[in-house]
Amino acid sequence: MATTILVFDSGLGGLTVFREVVKARPDAHYVYVADDAFFPYNGRAEAELVARVGALMGELIETHRPDLIVIACNTASTLVLPHLRTRFSVPFVGTVPAIKPACAGSRTKRVSVLGTEATVGREYTHALIREFANGSDVKLVGSAKLAGFAEAELYGAPVADDLIAQEIAPCFVDAGGRRTDTVVLACTHYPLLLYRLERLAPWPVTFVDPAPAIARRAADLSGPKAGDAPGSPARIVFTSSRSPSAALGAALARFGLGG
């Protein structure tokens, strides 16, 4: 029987992680769950999020019986993951800001972490910086709008360039003879906009996407492959029970997802 992997996010940002996990384990059966009824997680009270995700995860495990769950959301991972691992026996793979590899690879030692306001404000993120800055100056940049912009893009309503440029502008620091050369994408929604981020950046930088590393970890935990043949068709579940629009359906199909 094929391994069942459930990929969970507050919305559609986790598709960037889903895509890489499927590459690593094409033989698995996939269920993608978007908690769009509660989107966005940024700005929600911590106790409210812990209760919401814990209860929802119990229902999803009961319904889909996954062998592995990937929490493809930085906000949920940095806050809720310890509670989930205590409560459920299913193995979880989380998503955390890729600060360690970013700082290790920076040549100018000037790194920015671009995430939601909740993620960049969380102690977990600050602890990663203290442990792995590796002599780098790390700037935290919280965006209230960028995840929503990424969702709009998938729904066929892309926002104007200048609105995206305003959100990423604080990431770019040119001071003391050193420019930012690395930007950590600390929200899984942001790689959905990668081609636009690269085009709108005031100078070239390396944008660090944690999805490939998450996929490797998921592959390690999900046991031996059943072969390279694709598993059964992946499906997507919206907690709002919405039916995808034509534009969204076409976008989801590019990720190999159907209803």
C-alpha cells in the first residue's frame, strides 16, 4: 500500500513545499489541506491557533489516516508543532526559517528574513538567529500583505508590481560597504512570487526557499519508495468547502492537484 502524505497549510503557500515533496516521493498518495476558512494565520492569537490547528489535525488524521504530515507553514510550525507532536503519534515535518544555511552561505554577511509579522516576531525565529547567525547581520522584515498577494496571484488576480516592491524594499540594506546578498523566504507563500521578487529586487540576491530541504526530510521519514511510478492522483481539501474557480483550478492543475 502506498504511503499517504498529508501536506497542511493555512492557504495555498504550502503548494511550494508540496511540489518538492512530490518530486522526492512520486510514489506516495497525497492530500493537500488548505485551512482557508481561517486564513491568514498571521494576526491570530497564539492560543486560538493552537486550539484551531490541534482540533483540525485530529479530524484530518481520523479522515485521511496519513503516514506522515508536513506542516507547510512557518507560523503554524513555530507555534503549534510541539503541541501536535505531543498529542499525535503520526510523524510531523515542520517548516522553519532557513536562517542557518542562509547565514552560512552569505558572502557579505548581510541577510534579511522575510516572513509574516507573526513569524519574524516569534521567539523561535530570534533563537535561530542567535544560534546560527554565523557573524551575519540579520534583519527581520515582517510583511502583512505578501501572503495575500501570493494567494491573489493563484486566483488569477495578480497585484501591481509597486505593491510587491513596497513589501520587499526593507529587505535590501546597503550600508557600511556591504549590501544584503541573501533573503530568507520565511513564509511558504512567498516562493509563489519568486519570479516577481527576483525581477523587482533593487539588486540581485539569493532568495532561500526551504522547500527542497523539507522534501528531503519528508522522504527520509516516509520509508522506502514503492518505486518511481506516480501514486494515486493527489487531491486538495479546503476547510471552507469551497469549489475552486476556473483560474484557481488551472493553477492547481499545474501543481498536479484536483478536487
